[in-house]
Amino acid sequence: ASSWWTILSRLGSKSTLSFVKYQYWQHALPTLRQHAKDHGIDPSRLTVWGKTKSFEDHLLRVRNASLFLDTEFYNAHTGGIDVLWAGCPAVTTPSDLFSSRVLASLLYFQNATQLIARNEEDFTDLAVAVGKATVSDSRLANAQAMRHVWDALDNGRLAKGAIFDTQAWVDNIERALTHAV
């Protein structure tokens, strides 16, 4: 989480870090706000997204976010699918743990591997570059490269890329089950 504070600092005072309201958020938020304050970040820049009236409203809210920051040890799973379906860039750093490689796999199948960082420093630099939509990383060599990332996310969703092609998934699991029996 220390990279979150560096990212917020480098993105400037208008950036915020939003969390989806979950069962124990009221316990976590004061601790996160204290950590933000300890790192020189105004705690009011941490916001909580409440429940939406519909799943479509949730996706629209996510679509309006500039960036999704994945967590280190336990990556976005279903939330990662929501983020990619909404077309929001998501930055992740996979490790040796299965639970920390999920979003990297999703990005791979969406042809958005530019968003997979090599380490924490790379994660921070990449998140800032994407957040600013600038040229500060060689993998995002120009504004066209960032457009490629957004296009890859949209094309994967609209063309029913590998992770969104439900019919192909059903066909594959049926074939696997038939062979297993």
C-alpha cells in the first residue's frame, strides 16, 4: 500500500483513491486515512464508493475512473473482470502466488500486457504514467500507445475477447467434461 501514497502524491492533489464499500470498510477506512496522513496525503482524497442501483451503474462508475490499482498479494478477481469490461486500465504486479497473478492473466488475454508491472517501482511508475496518460514509461512510448491500451480493453470486450466469450467457455468446458467421462 505504500506505493498508493507515492502514486497519489505524484498524480497531484486532484487525484483520489476510491474504495468500494464492503462489509468491513468502516474499520479499514480510518486506518487507511491515517496512513495517507502519515505519508503527507490529505485523507479526504480517499473516498468510498457506495452501492449502486444496478450493475450497469457500477460499470459506468468504473468506466469513469482513470485507473484501477491492483493489490499486491491478492489480486482483483471478479472485480478485475468488472474493471476490464468497463474499459478501465488496471495496473498489476504479479508474483509467485496464484492469487497475485489473476489480473495479469486477464490483461494478457485482453492484449493489454503494457499494464503488467515487473516490480513495485515499475508498478508505481506505470500507474503514474497511465494516471497522467503521459509518456513517462518506455512501454507507453507515446500517446498512441496509451490509446492502444484503451482500444485493446474495448476491443476485447466488444469482440468478446477470450475472457468475455461465454459461449466459447461453455463449449470448452463441455468438451473437457465429455473427455473426462
